[in-house]
Amino acid sequence: MPDPQIPAGAPAPAPAPLPDPGEPRPLGVELSPTGHPAVDAGLARLEALDGVPTDAHVTVYEDVHQRLADTLAALDRD
């Protein structure tokens, strides 16, 4: 059935473009706060990577890993 809002003889609207498979897309993973400020800061850094090209992830992963390792080590000292 024709759309009554499109005048007869008007060109059909163009279909929505498909996303470029090479472009980063957000995963949409929700992270829940833990209540521990150092851990939550690391989660926030990981969450900020959503939609960022993967070659930029390595340095953030390494930083978050080091922060979490330091946090665990500090718990052992207490």
C-alpha cells in the first residue's frame, strides 16, 4: 500500500545506509559499579573504549590491568 504522505510520482526514499563493517561499533555492555573507587575508575576507562578502534585498546587494557593489580596488592598489605 502506498504511503499517503509521499505524493504520487515522487521518487522513493533512499534506504538507510548499512554500517561500514570496518568501523568500530559499540558493544553496549553495561558495567555495574562495584563501590570500590579504584575498581570503578578502571571500569569507567574500559567503558570509554566502547566504539573506539581496537588498536587503541591495548594501552588502556595495560593501564587498567596495572591499576587492578596494584589495588589487589594493597588489599594484601592491609
